[in-house]
Amino acid sequence: MTTHRAIPKHRAASAASADFRPVERGVNAVLFGALVIGLVWLGSMVYTIAGWAMD
């Protein structure tokens, strides 16, 4: 007696070959956007502190 349900072979093959690229592209785009925003924020903080030091 098995303790789990068997997945039919045709469904298992199609589930294994499912293409999740659109989701992965979206996640990568959001991460890249967050990286750019973080770098801009960091640059603005350095500019601000350097401006204070020049006063």
C-alpha cells in the first residue's frame, strides 16, 4: 500500500518540462531594478555627506 498518490506518467512529464521563464524574468527585472535604486540611493548619500564636508 502506498502512502502517496501516483502522478500519471503523461502529467509528470508535462509538469517537469513546464517553462517558468516568464516568472523568472519578472523576478530578475525586479531584482535588477532594486539594485539600480540601491546604487542611486548610495550615490546620493555619498554626495550628500561630501557636500556637508565641503561646507
